[in-house]
Amino acid sequence: MLFDVRTYTCRPGMLKKHFEIYARLGKPAQVRHLGPPFAYFQTETGNVNQFMHIWAYENAADREKRRAAMQADPDWHAYQAESAKLGGLDVQENRLMKPVDFFPMKR
């Protein structure tokens, strides 16, 4: 299992607007190619302008194949264009992580 952990920081006051664009345009295209996320979180305490999502893949090849299909999708490009037009995202952090042997993931 390989987990793609992504943390985004929005400019203050932009999180709700970003979520509206994502729910309408990004989510359908992303879920079509990646499947549902392992988790999608909004910060409760700490930096309230942040959110995180985690996508699960069988391995790096599975991730590469599914993300390439998403990147080729015109609907995903439409979402990216609207998100860029909004200008709400400030910082993006990505980490690929795998479970440790002594706490195996149950599917």
C-alpha cells in the first residue's frame, strides 16, 4: 500500500470558496480516476486555513497510472483552471507514505 498525503493551505478567507469549486468540478473528475479518498479532512484546530486528503494506491505504478489518466481528463483541467482563477491555494505539501510492518493496514 502507498498513501499520497497532501496538505494544502489556503489564503485566509478562501477555504470555503475553494471547497465549493472542488465539490462542483474537482471531486467528480478526481474520484472517477483515483476512486474515493482514504480520508479528506478540514482542520478543526491549528491552522484553520488548511485541509488534507489522503489517497491510497496499491503501489507507485498504480499511482502513476491513475494520476496520468486524471491529468489527461478535460474535466480535471477545467477544475484546475477555476481553482487557479480563484487563487485561493497558497501552499501545497505532498508526501508518499507506506504503513509500517507492525501496524498493517486493513482494507
